[in-house]
Amino acid sequence: MPLKYQEKQFFEWGKQYGDVIYLKLFRTPTIVLNSLQAATDVLTKRSAKHSDRPRMVLLAELMNQACSLPAMPYGERFRKHRRWMHEAVGTKERLDAYRSIQQREVRNLLKNLLSSPERFIQHCHLYVAAIMLEIAYGKRVNSLDNQLVAVADRAISGINEAGTPGAMIVDFFPSLKSVPTWLPGAGFKARALTVGKYVQAWKDTGYDIVKAAMDRGDPMPCATSTLLEDVGAAPTPEEAEDIKGLACSVYGAGIETTRGALIVFMLAMTRNPDVLRKAQEEIDSVVGHDRLPDFSDRGSLPYLDAMLEELYRWNPPLPLAIPHRSMAEDEYCGYTIPEGCLVMPNIWAITRDTVAYPDPEEFRPERFLHNAGKGGTDTDNIPRPSSYVFGFGRRICPGQALADPTLWLAMAQTIAAFDIRRPLDAEGNEVMPPAAFKSGFTSEPEHFECRIVPRSERFAKIIAQTVF
Ligand code: HEM
């Protein structure tokens, strides 16, 4: 099995062996589900049996992430964190309340794109970070140098760098966790323990800021303060750890995925000027030229919605989701799924189903236009990627209802205000950036360049004059 782009190898094996593949990762029985049907049958319809997570020694035990939801085993604590996540980012009331944060931060995004378009990746990062951190800790963040962003991002990049496939062998041989760090080959452990300290610093920094503000009688409305109010003035160490974990779930699980999708959007627009033009025409005809599109326009912008679906499909942010673990033996299509089996939905393979999505490498929002009269085909039977790129069953992403409007608003306003053009070579010719994506647990484009220029003087003026 290759160490990179495993989803592609599983997809190839799927062509050879079928939608349900069994393999052994070292000694661990593993099932890969290569079709939407199989993933839904096993992980959603039988979620009572397949909703645990494997023991994540590297991430949870060495890197201090046991308190955050993605790594948590199924059980009481898991149910409590799911409930907390839902209350924090899943209710209509909370999501409506976050709109003003998203609207403010998207203006900051546009302003930054106007003043330093070449730094678009950092600006996308700040946009998502600011929203997630304000929800988690109630603090407005307006620069990547902010203490909260810096401490959280140091931990997250540490997790990415130290979480190489080689280091993850410890997940399959947990006894390796006890090897002394000075032994040859045990460098992974030393690195993981350092990252664990960064993670602890991240957990403590945000929590301490909120707690101190509450102790001063100056509470900041946010997910952390809501939970602190519930437990009272003196939380036990366990309660404190749980509350810190919730904020980590919001930022940790939300930043890479949502930021990655936004950067993929920039790449898709750079590569597909026709798609960008169609979306601009739709927005111009509905919204006009005097203002930028807002949430209230969403129902009138079907092409933009189709584009978001295509964005999820073209490069799903978590190509193999997060592995589930079976809690009891099961049978599917005549095969036995043993208890303790790893079950991986191959989301990437589902997006490459050529029956549902002909020419899957093409970025073509028309696939999802449900009205042939609007230039697409009648695609009512095509699965919408938003129904599966967020995972399955009891482990389905609890942040979908937050990620979706966050992405939509950034896309809508960027498209309305800017052209996104291909970079130029030394002779002034446009250069097409490749559709190349990094391998890893989360997927985002390899480095690429684009030229982001305001569509009109009028929009440039409106954006430049925005005051925060
Ligand atoms: C485009 C953006 C996003 C995508 C594509 C995405 C996708 C996913 C996927 C595939 C999973 C694994 C589901 C499974 O195991 O079946 C997941 C889990 C999770 N996501 Fe997201 N996610 C996104 C944004 C967010 C945001 C914004 C948040 C938080 C505010 C979030 C919080 C979580 C958490 C806490 C889990 C773990 C759930 C559990 O283990 O029970 N995600 N996400």
C-alpha cells in the first residue's frame, strides 16, 4: 500500500475487487467502502455497530488530543461532546447569531484580497480562523499574528508534520508508545511529545482568556463561556479538560477542512474562467452592481449552489473521512465484518464515480443544476456531494451547517467583487496552474498562483472604505 494518496490506490483496487475491499493494515482488519451505497449501508444504516474510532495512540495519547471529538471512542463522553457541538454550531439560533461574524469577516477577506492579492492563501486562512476562534473563544482575531491563532496553528502544523504514515505505526503497535525517546527510531515519539506540549498550550491559552474574562465579570459570549457557565465558578480538572476539548474540536476540525475548500475554490476559478463568468452573470442579474450578495440572496442563486456542490466533489477535503471502528461483528453482502475492524469510507472514490459524474476531473457545476432550462441537465438522481463529503452515521461532521454558509458567503462575495485570473509567465502569457493536490489526511492544492483583480472601481471603493 502506498504511503501517499491511499484513496487512489483503494479506488483502483475497487475496480479490481469490488466496492467492498478487505485488507489487513499490519494486524488490523480493515474494510474500505468504495461506493456511496456501501458506505451508507454500513456506516449510516448500521451506525449502531460502526460508530467507534480506532485507538489513536499518536494523536490522542502522545499529542494530547484525547479530549477532542474526532479522536474520541464511542460512549458517554462522546455523546456529551456531540451534544455540546450541536449546541455550539448546529442549532438554527446559534447559526443565525454567527451570521454577523461571517459578514464582518468576509469584508475583511475582501479588503485583504484587494490590498495584497498575492497573499490569498493567508487571507483565506484568516477568514476561517477568525470565525472559528470567535465561536470557540469569543475573541475577535484580525491578524494571523494574534496569539490565539499562532498558538493553535503551531499545534495543528505540528500534528500534520509529526503525523506521518511512518509515525502512525504506533497506532497499530501501541506498545511502541513506551519506547524511550533516545532509542534509534524513536524520534517519532520525541516529536509527538513536543507537539503534545503545543496542543496543551493551545487548549490552555483560549480557555484561560475566557475564564479570566468571566472571573472579572466581563464574559465573552462563546462556546467556551457557555459551558463554563454551566459548570459554575470552579470546574474540576476533568470538566476543564472537556471544555478545552470542545473548543479544540471547533477550531481543529473546522480550520483545515474549510480553509482547504476555500483555496480549492480559488484554484477552480483560476482554471475555469467560464464557470467564474457564469457565476458572475448570475450574481449581477440577481443582486445588481450596487451591493454585494448576502445570505438572503442564496435562494435566487442556483448556479452558485451548484458550484459549491462541485467544489465538495472536485476535491473532497477529507478524502478518506476519519476511520470508524466496528463495535460488534456484522455481515454485509455475505461478508463478515469482524468486531474491532477499521471501516473507511472512500469519499474520493465516490466523487470519481463516472456514472454519476462523467469526466470527474472536470470542474462542472452544471452537473448539479436541477433545471435543464438553466443550461444543465436534469440531475435529480445524482447524489449531492454535500450529502456524503461530511461523513456518515453517528460520526457525521457536526460542523457542516457552519462550514456551508462560511464557504458560500466567501465564494459569493469574492466572485461578485473580483476576477480571478491565471498567472502570467515572463512573456506575459497566461499559465494554467495544475489541478494538483497534496496527499494527506486533509487535502488541499499544491502551491499555485493567481491574479485577483477588482471587477470595478465601484466595488474596489466599497471594499476599501469598509470600516470595522
Ligand atoms: C468543508 C468543511 C468540512 C468538511 C468537508 C468536513 C468533513 C468531515 C468528515 C468527513 C468528518 C468525519 C465523519 C465520519 O467519521 O464519518 C468530520 C468530522 C468532524 N468534523 Fe468536519 N468537516 C468540515 C468542517 C467542519 C467544521 C467547520 C467543524 C466545526 C466547527 C467540524 C467539526 C468536526 C468534528 C468535531 C468532527 C468529528 C465528529 C466525530 O468524531 O463524531 N468540521 N468532518
